[in-house]
Amino acid sequence: MANDAIAFLIACASFLTGDSPVAPRVSVAVRYVPEPEPALLFELRAEGSHAVFESDLPWGNFYSVRLMFRDASGKQVCPLLKQPIDDPSDDKVTLSAGQVLSGRVPLLPYCRSLPNLRAEGPISVEWTYTPVVHKPNADAVHGRVTVPGTK
């Protein structure tokens, strides 16, 4: 599937946990996947072991990641949508050194008109992910992925 490889971006961020003042570095890779529905696939790889709340993962909560959609001219094409706030769980996931943890962020809940927009051409999705919410020292990670048009 050629569309799976359209965009691939790697950035680094620090996950900070309450257990340790210096958390291991985590690389974040993001790419577009078209099946079974348009989504961004986030892959996280830690340099060292640590735990993070499931709701703080990019796919763990609607508000864990921010997405902005732009057409070929750079114009923002989808309004920022809101969802009811999820109550985060106390469930934690432990990342072991070198382990890859991945999950999908479906695009339609963030941009309901995406199918119509794709019929007009490719769409650029700018994403921002802050690894741990409510931590002032957590660095935001951001990037851009191209969703191919259908015409």
C-alpha cells in the first residue's frame, strides 16, 4: 500500500512521570493509514522503561492530540471539533526500553468532512501531541502528515 508510506515523521519528546524527575526519551513516529478508516498511526518507542497513563497516549483520549486540517493552499478546512471530556482512567501502560507501542487516531471524529475534502485533493494534517498533560515540563511534539486526495 503506497499510501501507508506517504508520510513518516519522527520527533523526540520527554515523557515525564510522577515517579521520576528525569524520564527516558521517547521517539514518536506518525504516518497516515487509510484502512479500515482514515487514521494516523502513532508509534512510540522509549529509550528506557517507564509507565504512562493510557489516557495520555495519543489514541487514549480525544484531547490527547490536536489536529489541524489544511488544503493544498494552506487554508484551514475543518473547524476544531469538541467532544465530551473523557474521564481518564488510572490504568497505566509500561513502556520497556526499545519497545514500540502503537495506536490509531481516527480522523473522522476530528474532521467529519474529510471524505468530501479528499475528493478535491490532498489534505495536510498538522498534529500536536504533548506526552503528559498537566505537566509544565512536558515538551509538545508536532508534525505534518499528508492525506492523499481521491481524485
